[in-house]
Amino acid sequence: RPTLRGAAPSNVRIGTAVDSRLLETDPRYRSTLAADFNAVTPEYVMKWAALEPTPGRYDWEAADRLVAFAEANGQAVYGHALVWHSSVPAWVSESWSPARLREVLHKHITTVVSRYRGKVWAWDVVNEALAENGSLRQSIWLRKLGPGYLADAFRWAHEADPDARLFINDYGTEGRTKKADALWRLVRQLRSQGVPVQGVGFQSHLRADQDPTDIAGNLRRFGALGVAVAVTELDVRLQLPATPEKLVGQALLYQHVLEACLAVPTCESFTLWGFTDASSWVTYHYPGYGAACVFDTDLKPKPAHASLIAEL
Ligand code: XIL
């Protein structure tokens, strides 16, 4: 059958988030992953809570297995995510002094990025730094360390791997939104301070009936800041039950996002947040919605798979 990877020009990264449980247990999942994608992002296993459940005792196994799979299948690895308000290990305490918290964060970033130096082409260094209204999210990092945590995180990651492309990643910034305006100002400010923010990731968790405004124009204005851009977590949820008409609408929106990325020279990768309806966070995170991926629960390609291939 035609595959996304087969249709993609050699310079286009077509990626997906990977469910490590299925990677390790489902041969059909593995073969589809290898056949259709030339890039992978760990859906969970490189998050802090997964890597260091107990202070100082790292569990690299699942992440190493994904990296090994990617290397065996000629796939680029996109690291996700170093600093986030979620998936922080329970032992990282709000009651610590700012100095101690900063040192623990420094050690985390340095340890993880150093381990995968040369194996990971890009990192989501800071994920979801903004609140819905465009102000800085009141995460433990902002509250305890102040806005300087952003510059610290990018500088520490850059020291650990000067060749990795360092991204700031967020959602609700895919079109010309107020949050996107705020992100644009933040990236411009950080870069004016010499902070190595080298890429901006647009998660793109979309609803089939909500087409973001001017995706390409938005990507371009970030590109004009001198950064790469990437679609990092695309899924297009449908209000259930799925119908043939809804699946066509979904296919059109998938195609529209890919068209925008391909139209912008600095758009370096196009990544889906999972490729099968059998494993999608949408089921849990958006009650009443689902069927968000390009393969169905039985790993059969949906109209969106064909529409992406038509665009490549
Ligand atoms: C989600 C995963 O898909 C879930 O399996 C997990 O339980 C929670 O995190 N934005 C992000 C991703 O950057 O890390 C989130 O992934 C989805 C929203």
C-alpha cells in the first residue's frame, strides 16, 4: 500500500508519537510505524516522571528501546519534553528552595540531553510555557524560578548538545491567535537575549470543525524570527460517532496543515500525535470526541492517510 514515508520527499520529516507499550507488544503496530514514518517522538517515555521516578535512579530502558528502533529503521528522533508543568516526578517538591529546584532542573536537562547527544535531532526544551491568555503559565518553574527558567533551560540543553535543534512547543498557537502573538513576542525576546531558541513547535491538537486561521502565514512569521518551525503533535478529533462525511472533513484538515508546513521553507517536521485510533490520548482527554488519527483501530488507513499522501 502507499505509505506516508514512501510519498515524502527525502527532506521532509514525517513523524508520529509512539506508544511504547504497543511498540513492544504489537508487531502490526511496529511494522506500520516503520513503513509510514521517518521520524518518531516518544509519547511518554522521555518525560521526566518516566525517566526518573526515584531521585537519581534513571529508567532509560523504554526510551533506549525507542531510540534503537528508530536507528534500526532510519528514523529521526524528536525528544519530548525536558521542562513541562506536567509529568514532573512526585519527588520534585514545591517546598524546596529556588536554588535547589534550579539545580535539580539543571541536572535533569544535562543528564538527559547528554545521554542522547547525537541520537536526538531536536528537543522540546520547554513545553506549554504559556497560559491560555498568553501570559507565562504559572507552573512550578515560573513560580519558583521566575521567567529566567526559560533561558536557563535552553542554555543548559545547548551546552549538553550543541547540535540538537532546541524547540519551544505549545498549543492553541497554530493560527493567528492571541496566544500565538504572545508566543511570537516571547520567542523574539528570548532570541534578542541570545537564548538558543532554535525552533517553535505547534502541537496542532485540532477539532475537525475548527480550521485555524492562516496556518501558513502564522508559521511564516515565526520563521521570520530566524527559527525553524514544526507541526509537533497533530491530531484532528471528531465529535463521535464518526461518519463518512466527518472523516472527509478530517482528511481535508490534515491535508491543510501539511500543505501549510510544506509551503513554509523553515517547517522542518510534520508529526502526528499517534497514528492509530487504537491508541490516542483524545479518547481520554476529550470526552465525546475520538477517531482522531490517520489509521483506524484495526490499523487500516483512513481518508486522512490518503489526503496526506496526495499532498506529499
Ligand atoms: C499526552 C499523552 O498523549 C498521554 O498519553 C499522557 O497521558 C499525557 O500526555 N501536549 C503534549 C503531550 O505536549 O506531551 C501530551 O501527551 C498531549 C498534550
